[in-house]
Amino acid sequence: MAAFLVADGGSGAGGPRPLTTDEASRLAITRFRNYQAHGRAVTITVPGTAGGLTVTGAVDYRRKVGYGVVHGTGRDKSSDGLIQWTPTSVQVRPMTAAPAHAPASPPRAGWYGRPLLSSGSALDTSLSIALGLGGDRPDNAELLPQNGAAWRGRDQVDGHRVDVMTGPSSPDRSGTAGNVRYWVGSDGTMYRVRAGVGSQPEPVVIDFDTHEYVPVKPVPGTTPTR
């Protein structure tokens, strides 16, 4: 079974109580739904003590690559620009006047590459979490309740009625059940995820379908992993 993410989460109304069979089935397929869709439009709200960042773009869950535009919120514009990332690398293109949405075809020049950091960066952790929300097979619905996954309440996201559920404990970290929250529709579609990022006081929030999905094209000169 592909492991669910483990991080501190936000709050949902109601609950907690054990998942019903139907709820466990929907939670088990929610990451697979993203993979089946090939890609999803996302807005990633990254927390920060000196001001946050917002990444508006898309994630291709088949090729494990994301692409979008970064805007600072409550901070200077030094981090603004285009960004493309994979599980191991980040490409950034600084822009003094970043557009609301990234161009469908990444510009040919002006990119700078670096490794994706596994710790110490709220942005990189948030990007990694976003990539991890797709899987090429469903999770084991029977194991989710056994490992602590729970129902927290009901909510609405952009007009969609959803159940708020928390994920199970990590296979290698007991006692971590409930640290990630998923907003899941009646067919298993994922509409929102909240998860903590290191020592940040607020969680990262990943919202789906906030704008039209545009297929991700690689930065010229790079070859995203498959």
C-alpha cells in the first residue's frame, strides 16, 4: 500500500469517529483519482512566519511534475516568479511582475535549477506534499480504519459537499493518525488537503480545481521523471 502523508493538519468540523466502509473506500481511492485524472489544477498556500507564498498551477500525477507561478503574501516580491518541480529538483525563474497564471509553455531562458530540499524549507515541503497526493493504485481500504483514519465532519468546498477525513498513522511512525486532513467528495475526488510543514504554526493548504487545468510542459532543457 502506498503510504499516506504524515504531517500536522488543520481542523474540520465534527467527529472524530471511525470511518464507515463507504468512507474508507473513498479515502482509499482519493489519491488514485488524481492519478486517473492525469493532472489537477492546484493552489498551494504555503505558510511562513515572515509571510506566506501562494503557488498557482498544476500537478501532473502521471509524470510527477508540477508547474506554476509563485506570489508572496504579506512579504516582499523577491520570491515571485515561475516554478517547476519534481520529487528531486526545483526550477525557478524569478520575475519582478509575475502573472496571475503561469504561461502554458514555460519560457526558454532565465531558469535556475537546484535540488528539492527534504527538510528546512516550507516551500519545498509543500511542493513535495502536493506531488505525493497522487498514486497509481488505490490504498487498502480495510487497513485505513485499523491504522487510525477517522471521519471528522462534513463541509463544502467551492459548492462541492465533502466529508473531512484524517489519514492513518505512517507505517514507520505510530501515533501519527489524524495529522493530515482530506476533503473528499462522494465519488472519492480530492478537493482540499491540509498538512503541517515543519515548525510552521499554520498548515499548508492545497486546494484543487481552483482554475482550469493546463497540462504541464517541461522547462526547456529538462526532462521530468516518469
